[in-house]
Amino acid sequence: MKPNQIDRIIRRVDRLPTLPIIYTKLTRLLQAPNTTVQTVGNIIAEDQAIAVKVLRLVNSAFYGLPHKIGSLKHAIVLLGLNQVKNLVLATSTLQMFQEFKSAEAFDMKKFWEHSVGCAIAAKVLAETAHLGSPDDIFSGGLLHDVGKLIHAIYLDEAFTAVIADVQENEVPMIESEKKILGYDHSYTGRELAARWSLSQGTIEMIAHHHLSDSSARITKEIAAVHIGDIICIALGLGSGGEKKVPVANTKAWDILDIDLSRLDYIVTRIEKLFRESVSILES
Amino acid sequence: MSRINLNDVEDGMVLLSEVSNKHGNVMLKPGDKLTDKTIMLLKSWGITEVDIEGNDGDVVEGKDKDILNPDIIASIEKEVKEQFFDFTDNPFMERLYGIVKKSKVKCAAEATIGNSDETESN
């Protein structure tokens, strides 16, 4: 299959996975002037299940706040609109991932766990490296493998062959995808992210998270998602279908400028936040 | 040594560097042990991170080595190595590999203690 066939799939609006409606409503709200905390709180409260999970996450070790937060409004004031928007994205993507019938060989639940793990890992790395936009990096991490969603739903036979190739021949998934499909999930993910009108930064994180194109400029944000993805695979936090832990790009670790002695603590923190968040989000 | 977020610090951990408040007064010294009370005080002073004594990430801890048969440790190491694609000259991957290996050895050691506790109580 050639790239222009993927474009045709991406343009079929009626069948394409859409970002959760609540997330797109919030994104639009945040771009509008005079948006109030009240309005944002009301949108979230429309979906009780999401509202409850957002509050539980806010009160968990994820934020480690000193006092219990009892209302969405209070959560929004403390965390800011962007952080709350990302929490909503995390809580609503599980439903989105599970809505579509996908290739049987691809475990959608484990894929979602891997996506959440990468979001958390990338955010922890971003905070440790004192990067300016840990919330955008969180959403980049959450959606980094979204191209696999398209492959699993629309190319299920070919993708099943990819999964089998990865397991039997122990090759990286992007290598197998390029061989069998003609392109890999970072390309598909980039196309989908553009269709969803995500920010340029997020599109780049999705497009370059494997850093397989040596000419691509490595930004700190891309590096955080790249390294976060590898940490998750190494720790077995969910599964995106890889059999073995890929080799990290040395420049990506260097650009984050984090002392290697801090990696133990970073890993411990990621595992702790993952366990706590997944149990809340799946409940 | 590790710089740790105060939310993850536990009673009994030992400080590696002094902790000062925003006026520059030294509140705690290297070697001071943290208690639940001092952790709360540090938080109230607005301190978010402290340096804690720790060990090197890739060293299998002595007590885990003592509990497990060397053949078992070797087989765990082999299993973990096979989970990673080969890498060279990559300090990050070396460290990550070491952390995963140490964690698997630790789990095996804990499982061994658990089994021997069960045997004793039978």
C-alpha cells in the first residue's frame, strides 16, 4: 500500500476515529476569549464518568497536592486549563481506542496502557529536564503510536502479518511495517494528527518519536517522547506490539541534559505514577 | 546519589546534601535522617526536592546476590539481555538495562524469600 492510499483512508471522515468530543470541545473553548473556569468545569461535568476520573487523578500521587481537591472548578484553578484538558484526553482515549474493531492479534487495552505509560514517562522526563511544555509533551506521549490504531483498524490483515513478523523474526515494528505496508506508523500517525488539527509540536512528536530519520531535527520534546517510549517498553508498561527494547538515540538522551544517575529515580517515579493512574483510568 | 521529589521520600532516608530555606539558613545537614515530621516541615518551607543517599543503578544489590543461586542470576541476566536489541557505546541503554536486570533479580529474590517462608510455616 502506498502513502496516497493512507491519505484516502485518513480523509474518510465518517469512519475515522475522532478525538473524544469532550476533548475537542475543551480545545475550542480554550482557544476562545473569555473562557471561564466555570464553563470548562461544566463541559467536563457533562460526562460524569470522566469528571470522576479527573478528580481522582487530581487527588492521586500524580500531582501529590497537599490538600484534597473536592471540585472540578478547584482542580482547574490549581492545575490550569491545559493540564486539565490533558487529563480529559487521557481519561477519554481508552473508550476511543476500544470503540473500533481492530486486528485480533493487536491487544487494544495493552496498547492504551502503553500510550498512557509513554505519556507519563515523557512528562516525568520533561519535568526533570525543566522543559517548558510538559502538558503538550504528555499529549504527544499519549498519542505517539496513534498510527498503529489506523493500521490495526483499516489494514488488519497486513498489520496482523506485521505483528507476526515482529514476534517471529524479532525485528522492530517500524522495520516490519516498512517492509510489509510500505511505510510505518509514525508516518500514518503524523497524517492523522494533522487531520485532527493537533499542534505542530504534537504532530512532530508523533512523526519523529522513533528518530529513524537521522536528518530530522531532534527537539527536546521529541527526545522526551522517544526516551519515554523506550523506558515504557523496557519496563513492560502495556504493549505497543514490540518484541524487544529498541535502542535509544544517544543524541536524544544528551539533548535532555539529565544526569544518568537520576535515571533510577525517574524509572521508579514513572512506575509508581503508571500503576496509580491506570487503576484510576480503568475503573 | 539521587535527587528525589519530596512526595516520594520516605521515613528513614538519609540526606546527602544540606537543605536550606529561602533565607539561606541551613535547616538540615548531610547525613541527617528524614522522619515523617521533618518531611512535612520541608514541604511547609516550600522545598520540593532533596538529595538522598542511594546506590548505583546497575549494581545488583548484595543481599539479593546472597539469596539467589549464581546460576539463577546468570539465567535472569541472559533473559533480560535477550529482551534488548544489541547496543554499543550507549550509556543510557546500559543504565536502563542495568535497572531492568536489578529489578528482575530483586523480584526473584523476594519470591525466593516468600517461598522459604511458606515452607517454614508448613
